[in-house]
Amino acid sequence: MLAPAVGTTLLLFGGALAGAVEQSFTPPLGGGLETWTLESWRQVLGDPVFVDAFWFSLRTTLVATLVSAGLALLIATLMRTRSAAMRTAVAFPVPVPHLIVAVVAVLWLAPGGLADRVLGTLPLNLVRDQLGLGVVLVYVFKETPFLVLLLLAVMGRRLEEQEEMAAVHGIGRWGRLRWVIWPAVRAPLLIGSMIVAAFVFSAFEVPLAVGPNYPPSLGTYALEVTKSDAIGGAGQAAAALLLGAVASIAFALAILGLFKARREPDER
Amino acid sequence: MRGRDGTRSTLTTVVALVFALPFTVLVLQAFADSWTAPALLPQEFGLRGFRDGFAGGGAGAALVRSLQVALTVTVLSLVIAWPAARVIGERRLRHPGPVILLLAVPVLVSPFAIGTGLTGWFVRLGLTDSIEGLVLGHLVFSLPYAVLVLSTGFGPGLRHSEEMAASMGLGPFRRLLMVTFPEIRPTLAVAALLSFLVSWSQYGSSLAISGGSPTLPVVLLPFVGGDPEVAAALSLVFLAPAMVALAMANRAGHFR
């Protein structure tokens, strides 16, 4: 049963990863296995800009993911009995590529943008601000509806029936939330949050459009080293992105561990 | 009770507007030939954005190519993902963590790295600048979404319903049509939507694999920042199939 998906993943992803690893070890002027070098890795790990980029990405990822997950729970609870039109409006940003959301954000939030024209002036600078608030805002705007869709998919008729049954048995509102709704939404919320976190951590369109000039995000850093060093940049970019991937995988393991830890007490 | 319902309705309307309304700026920008501050509306309307965007036929070809790839990737993702999603969703694995991680791990790695890594192989296989190469490249990213999302639709409840149907004499095909599909439909719709969108909006991998025969986002990006009218016009074209996919997913899925 697992073979088609696992086989496809191993073949395509494994091949791609092998290619990226090869690139990170290949010297700038090329060569075979015997010429492999750690130079790209040394340069990346010794670069203070990379360290700043890593922490900036981690910080914006954590804030954007937690805020999106919290808002998604609230909105999905509000929307579950609403009309199709209302749900479609909330889901509107889901099919919109991140690049377009970033463009819309700049058109609205940049100095002299539409928000400035409507309100006179914005109380906060949200485009190219040092803290990356604009980056977080764009991701929250883009990812919250995605999580809402995942939650609404499991908040169907079956869940309503279970809630009604629980109510008949005298379980109150908070009890139903704890024992009926939360177990149903936990898996899609955690899996969805994992996807969101991984995407935010490695994406570069949004930080390029609305992020600060310094520090860069991890993706922006990789793009910049490729542009600034035509010979050795590709290897450094591959090394930086592979380090980012390791961090993402560690983050996903932590979430899976949390999921397991939360599931086991319920199953006892 | 009526007051509480009214507040809830107002709140949901505000939330819906917050997510949908900001995109109107794209429509205005796409049809604006001139729009400078402090004006709240364009000073001059026109179709320059569309004319310049589609001049030369590159954007039209890219649009068709993107559609072909995204639709193929969606079908392949769902077919390949279904068995694995079922096993994971029904918690039939003793240790699901490593399997889920293996299937999800492409999502955790940047398309920039994956696209470049695949290109080396595709050059050897003659798949660069081809639809097949793009499909395989995008499949790396859409398959994990399909498996992860689809797995949330399977569970003991669905299995119980199927067992009940089997005990009532329904064969495997009728069980699939009459029990499994209606139950899994909302999740299936979301999985299909995501698979389509992941492929549709791929930029990094498309650029690496098929830079010579670009997809729509690759054609669009150079205009962002440089020419907002063309960028907005191509963005609207870029959004249209995605909106159709969303509407179809809504209709096929939860909103009944």
C-alpha cells in the first residue's frame, strides 16, 4: 500500500537531494568525486550573515505559524455553519501564489501605498521593517485560510452528530470542545502547521518583496550568494539550503513528537 | 440569541472581507494605465498591462503549459497518494512517524535546492524543458501534500462505515462509490486543490527544470516591481484557473 508513494518519493526526492548534496561538495570549477571539498560548507558556516538569516527565518516562521494556527481555529469555528459564499471569501488567499500576495501587500502597505492613502498614514512600518512584521503579516494572511480549509474539512456532519450525541449525554460546551472537537481537528491542525512552517522557513519571494534589507531570510541569503558569486555561489546556496532543510526536518520531528505525546494520553 | 447570531454574522462577514477585499487592488492595477499617489482610484483606465504582457505569445504558451502540467500532477498525486494515505489515516502502521516523515520530507526542503538537484538528472535523461520533466519535478512537491491531507480523511469511522456496508452485501466498487467517496469527498477535494495549486504556483523548480520553456509564474516574475500594470494583468490571468479550482473544490467538497 505504501509502495507507490514511498517509491516515487525515494526516486524523485532522493535523486534531487543527491544532486543538491553533490553541488554543495563540488568545487567551484567542477570535477569528480575525488575533488569534493568542504569549502562551500566552511564559507557558509563561517558567514555571520548566514547566522543572522537563519535566526531571522526561524523567528518569523515560529511567529507566523503560531499566529496562523490560532487564528485558523477561531475562524474555522466561526465559519463552520456559514454559507458557501462566506467560506469561499475566507478561502480566497489559498489558491493565490505567495508572490502575488506579496505584491498585493506592497501595493497596500508600502509608504504611499493604498493603506497610506486611505488612512492618512500607517501607525507601523510594515514593509522592509527590521523585525520582519510585514513578512509575518503576509504569511499569516496567506496561511491562515489554508489551515481554515483543512479544519473545515473535518468539521463536517459527522462531527456535528458527535457533538449532538455528547450534548445529549450532558457534556457541556467546554467538554465538547476538549473531548469531541479538539481530537478531530488536532491532526489536520498540526500537519497543516508543519507544512506552513516548512514553507515559510524556505520561501524567498515574500522576504524579498516586504522583508528588511538586513537580515535576509535563509532563502534570500541563498539567492543572494548565487547572484553575488557566479562561480562558488551555487555550492554555498546548496549548503545553506540543505542546512535549512535539516532545521525544518528537526522542527517537523518536534511537531510529530508533540502529536504523539498528546495522542498517547487520549488513547490510554 | 438573535443578538448573538447577529454579532457572529457580522464578525464572519468582516473576516471574509479582510481576506477577500485586498485583492481588488490587483484588478484596479491591471486595468490602470495611470495610477499615482495620492489618488484612491486610477487616473486613467486601459488594457496596456494585458497587451504588453501577452505580446510575443510567450505568456499564452506558458499559461497552456502550466495548465497541462498542473492537471497531470493533480491526477497523478491523488492516484499515487491514495493507498499510502489510507494506511496512515487508519493508523495501521505500528510506527507511522518515520513513514510520514519520509513522505513529507520534500515539503521541508526548498524547491530551489530540489529543482537544481533534479536538473542534473533530467539533463542526462533529456527531460529538461519538457512537460514530462516539469510533471516529475512538481510531483516531488505535490505528492506530500496529497498524502498528508488525504490521510486526515481516513480513519476508524470511515472504516467502520465500509465494514457495515460490506456486511450488508455491498461489493468493493459500490462501497467505494456509495460509502468511501461521499465520506472522503471534502478531504479529497482539498487534496486535489492543493496538488493543483502546488504545481500551479511552482517557481523555483520550474525555473531550474524548464527555464527554456517557462511556466506562467516564471514569465510573470520579471514584471513584478518593474511594471506593476503588466504584473497585475498577468497575475489576474494566473489567478483565474486557481479560482476555478477553488470553486470546484468547494462544490465537490464540504459546501453542500
